[in-house]
Amino acid sequence: MNALHQYLFDTYRSASIGEPPPPAPGTHDVAVLRAVRDRRRFERVLAGRPAGGALRRALRRLGRSGSRRPAC
């Protein structure tokens, strides 16, 4: 059974007993990802590291190291 089947069962059950339907699968995905990002930034600040730009710095570092390789 996948998430859609479970959602349909829960929707049917809630309609039959008069409760409000559950949220559709994926409704709160963006909010969860933002909360995870904010939590990681907060933990970085508490640890004394820069809060933002870690991905950009890593990509820039990879890009610079790739340009120093000897040509074949």
C-alpha cells in the first residue's frame, strides 16, 4: 500500500465518522524542508560556524580544484 492508498482509506474513514479529512500527501513537504534548513542554520550558528553559503563555498572549492588539474 502506498501513501495515496492510505490517504484514500483515511479520507473515507474520516468522512464516514464525520471528521475533517486528513491533508493530502505532500501538502507540507516545503514547510518541512524549510524547517530542516532553518534548524541546520541555527545549529551552525550555535557551533560558531557561518550560517549560510556552505553549498556555494563547497561548489566553488570543487570548481577551483578542477581547474588546477594537469592537461592530458
